[in-house]
Amino acid sequence: MESDERPRIIVHRERYAIHRYPPDAEWPPMDLQSPFYSVTRTPMEISVVTREDPTQAEQPCSPGWRALSLVGPLPFEWVGILARITRTLADAQVSIFAISTYDTDWFLVKAEALPRTLSALRAAGYAISGTHHG
């Protein structure tokens, strides 16, 4: 990847929640119709990201996230893509929750930080598309 190239970023309109389950939990309940969801199991926990559902009461849960994705597929040979974005957002005091897939990188920011996120990314030269409100 050339040092001045920036992948395009898509802002997704849905609000998401991040859930934590014990490592020995059964398959966690989730909205399988969600446009984006992720399940990660480690020896210490199961993390689930899915569309926010106010009726879900399991704890701990962190609601109120917006998802952004890099337009992919992104070649594995491209170095520092997510690092550059996280550095830009750290400088803007925006915390992220990052998830990588085979083809692309996703990152979630709290909904209230979305305007600051988009401003920082645009200032860093990223093209942004998608639904910015909500």
C-alpha cells in the first residue's frame, strides 16, 4: 500500500452492542439477521457484537456503538491500515473496538463520538460514505 493511499470507509446506520459471556457459555443468543455480527471465543470469554436490542438484558453489555468498515478486500500485504486509523482516532480522543475479517477491517465507535470520528478521518484524507446520522 502506498503511504498516501487511504481505503474508503463506510459508516453503517445500525447501532450495535458488545456483549461479554463466560468462556463456557452455550452459543450466545443473537440477532442472526443483523447486517453485521461477530462472535469471538477465547479461553477467558466470549465476545458478541450484534445489532443493539433494548430487550436484551444480559450483563455485561455495552450498547450504543456505530460500525464503520474499510472497503475491501484488503490485501494481507498492506501494512498499517488499521494502525493508521487507530492513531488518527486516538489523536482525536476516540476509543474504538476493532474486528478484522478475512477481507476487511471493521471498527466500532460510541455513537456520541461519531461526529468527532468522521471529522478526524476526513481531516486525515479518508473518503467516507454511508449513513452518518442515527
